[in-house]
Amino acid sequence: MRDQSFRNVMLGAALLAATVTTPVAGADGWKVEVDILHGAAYEGKYGGFSKGHVHVDRNDRLWLPIQVYFPDEEANTDAYAPRVSSIVMISDDRGRTWSITKQKSPALARNRVTLPGGVIMELGSSGYIRYPRTEIKSLQKQGFHVWDLGAKNGYCAINYDLWQKTSTDGGKTWQKREIYKQLPFFAYFVGRGPLRRLDDGSLIFLAYGFGKKGRSVDPKTKGVGLALGRSHVYCVRSDDAGKTWSAVRAADGSLSPLATGFSETFPVIGGNGRIFLMIRTGLASPAYAVSSKDGGRTWSKVSKTPINAKHPLPWKLSDGTLVCSYQRRGAAPFGVRARFTTNMGKTWGEEIVLRDDVSISNALAEANTVQFSDGTLFTAFQAVKVDDRGRVQPYVAGCHWTRNYRGAFTPRLPVPPRQKKINSKKANP
């Protein structure tokens, strides 16, 4: 009953939340703002939303996966999400209205490829593996970086592994093997993906982490915490259809402006082996970029970009230009921004203000952009806002905009002459 009620409520929320604003002109372009989903419809009981990446198919339909978190007595952390439901939303009118669908999104599977002969392969990580807090010292002695979630939560967690699954019968049965043992030992390892098969047959997978020597010790926590250590970015590669794997360092964390190094990667991957990565540093710290021309075997030196954002998400347009959309959280006005580059991040265009009306910076994230067949763009993001009852509620929103949009249009008019203050005749009427 709870699941059915949840689906009914979510469907109502989806339809009611599809509020469209009046198109806003900017330069010769325009922008339309859309409210996709918000949490007020479920009596304020949503703990939050986590949107996936919006996808556009060949028919210009938009697909948007969303995880919905519910409040729980257990803390909702990266290591454990106690109550979560997943939905997929779809729009047939370029983002103007949305509904929940049971259809499977046609978006390319993030960490799954099909090899010649029909073999299906997946690469992935177990994520945070949770242990009782009594195991902290033992895990540290083995070389792992341990995240202590505290006495209230009652567990600790490590993140270190990478596995491979293959199926020869269309996904009915799977064979799984651990491949992290083929790589250098990682005290902390996050397998981000995606898994991709390039034109030359090589397989690549993106990750970040650090080894035992890369761990750092905070005297207050004695080395236990969420992200203590200098992370590097790695391209995990195979040239023999997944039999053997190696880890190539794509970005040296010592070049990061933060002591914690580089972490999440946001890629554009071409089948010809050209790879472009935007790399996260901190909440309002500069994102960095790095690229490869040979399928991840060798990499350029990382370079700082003018994009200060936690989630710098690039997308390749039909003419080869890259657009990167991202959140502005470092200082008001908070909102969503975008920039273009025509030379793989060597130089960037001016910053485009897509939204500057987000009142709360916390939870503003994951602004990604796709392109319709007519060349117009759609950007979706998540945030929180105060509703008309004073409640802080999560919501997902978007913008449909043109590439030449540069901000709200303001007419340039000549200033009229000042009117006479007193215009009555001196004589009495």
C-alpha cells in the first residue's frame, strides 16, 4: 500500500510541479524556466531528491532518473541511504510538462558494455562497505582509509574494491570476479565510471582514490574520516577484452588547490579515444580539466578552468563544441551557470547565467545539459527552496534555452525629458 500511495502522490506532484515561466529574452536568444518536481505535495515528508543526468533521445523526449529520500531515524549519508525510492520522469514537450513513466530510459548504460560475440560486461564498485566500529583499528592496520560514522550510527565504512561481471546469455546469469587485486593497493577507491568500449576495442573506466601512503592523519580523528588523503584520478584500462586491467594516473592530486587532491570526474568520451574530463576539487574551488588523445594511455597536464563548482558537467554539442553547466554556491546570487569551449577546455567563453534565483545554496547540484535536434538546450538541476508555507523543500527544475542566450533582456531606451512639476494654469478655472 505504501508503494502504491507513493506512486500516486509522486504522479500528482510531477504533474502539479511542471510550472512553466514566461520565456525570457537575452541578446538574440531566449530561455524558459520549468519546475519539474518538488517535495511539498507529500506533506513535507521528502528527505530530499537526487536527480540523475537528464537524457534526450532521438525523438527529443527528455528522460530524468530521480532518487527520492525519506526521513529516517538513521542518518542519510554517502555510506548509507536508509529509505530511498527510484523513479524515472519523462517529458514529450521539451521539458514543459513531466510525468512518471515505467518505461526504461534509453540512456546508455553507465557501467555496462556489449563485447563482440554478445558478451555483456559490467564494471563496478561495492561502494562503502560497512563494518562495526570495533573493526576500525584492524582495518587501518590493513592499510584502508576508514570512515568512522560515529557512536550514534554505530558503524564504520571503507571504499576500496572494483569488480567485473560478465554474462554470455543476455544477462540471465552472471560471473563475477574481483579485479582490484590486479591494480595497486588503494586505501580509498571510488569507481566512478562510466565503462566504455572504444573503437580500437580497449575498455576504459574512471576512478579516483589514494594508496596507503596517501592517507593523512587528522589529530582530532586519528585518521578516521570521510575524505582524509590526497586523491588522484585514474583511468582503469584493458586492452584484452577485460582479461587484465591496469590503472593509469590521469591527474596528479598534488596539482589540486586542495590538500584532498582531485575527486569526481565528469567526462566526454569519444569512440576514437579522445577523452575530456572536468574534475571536481571543492564546493567553490576551481574545477580542473585534463584530456587524452589515445584512449587514456597518456594524459595532458591538468589545467585550471574559470569554473568554480562542485559538479562541472560537460556535454558535446552537435558541432563539437562543449558546454559545461554547473552550480554557483560560493556566493550569492546562487543559481545555475554555463560556459562554452571550442578547444577542449583550453579557453572558455563568458559565463552564462541560467538561474540566479536560488535562495538557498545547500543541495544546489548536478546541473547537466543536453541538446535537442533543433540545437536548443535543456539544463536540469536540483536544489531546495522555501515554499509558500515557510517550509524548506527539495525540488528539481530546468531551463530550455538557446545557445546565444546571455541573460535577461533589458531594453535600452532614451531617458525622456523631465516633466514640469506644476502644470496647472495660474488663473483660477
